[in-house]
Amino acid sequence: MCFFFSLIPATFWLVIGYVVLFMSSKANGRLQLVGRILATWVFMIAGVVLLVGFVVTVSGLCPFSDMLHHMGYRS
């Protein structure tokens, strides 16, 4: 369940990364290089968010499952 909720911030970071990459393609010189490096870092942040969501879900440490269980829903 946490993996699906991690898709929301990962999508946000991906959109920011593509915007930075697009803006850096319009720049010249060193600014273009800095933009590409920044976009790469943002894409890696999105990947880490997805990875953490996956690990938390697989390990059973997702707090959403416990909250649903206490509210009476069975998963």
C-alpha cells in the first residue's frame, strides 16, 4: 500500500526533473551542464522514493495497513 502512495511524490519529482531538463536544453554553456546534473539528481530522488515505498511495503512496515486493520478493513 505504501508503494502506491509513494507514486504521488515520485510523479512530482519526475515532473520537476523533466521541467529542469527542458529548461536546461534551452540554456547555453555551463548552465546547460548544471541543469542536466540537477535533473539527474531529481530523477534519482524520484527513484529513491519509489524504492523506499517498495521496501516498506514488502517488509510489512507500512503504517497504512495497520490503520486499515484497526478501522475494521481486512487486507
